[in-house]
Amino acid sequence: MTIDANKALVRRFIDEIFVRGRPEVVDELLADDFVSHTWRSTGDGKGDLKRAIDRLSTVLADVSFTVEDVIAEGDRVAVRVTAQATQVGQFMGVPPSGKSYSIGEIHVFRVRDGKLAEHWHQYDQLGMMRQLGALPG
């Protein structure tokens, strides 16, 4: 795949998975041996992601991601985004607050044969917890 095709794949993943929460596209976008280096794994990367989508759909509303930068080289695509959501259920041990957050995130993907094979993620967890009222701010 070309670098532009890899970028388009990552943008589609962000829209279909992170924003729309569509577990039915996981099999189409991810390699069978997909590995996330961020969240806990059972060894079933696709299944882990589908379960995360289901779980988050009950605790976060009004989810949006603004893509700020997309940088790609070889089989890697790095994306800097601004993520926003409203907490409507218990999330990361925090009782439902009804509060919204807006934080910066960086995602790095490895693409293989037109599918996402690996994922790394860094985000402003401290800022998010402060905005949700879980920490003094």
C-alpha cells in the first residue's frame, strides 16, 4: 500500500471505531493478529477492541475526534488528535459525572497488507481526569 492509502486507513479507523463505535468493521480494518500495546490484552486483539467499543458506548457520549496531524513513513502512521466526549457512565473508576473533556492524544499504527497490525496510544489522562472532576484541577 502507498503512504496515502495507509493514512486513509488510519483516518477511517478513527472515524469508524473511535467516533462511530462500529465493532462490525473491526474484522475489515484489523489484521487477524492485531496487537494493541496500550490496553490490556487477552491475546485476541480484535475481540479486545470489540469489547472496548461495546463498553465505551455505554459510558461516553458525544464522542468526536479532530485530526490535527497525520504523519506517515514506511508502514507507520502517527496521528495527533483532539478527543472530546461526555461521560455518562462509570469510566475508569469515576462515577458518571455528565461532564465533558477535551484532550490531546497521539496514536501510532503499523500497517501490513492493507490492515492495521499494531497500535500504540498516548493521551492526557491527567487532564481528562481533572476535567471529569476526579482530580482537583
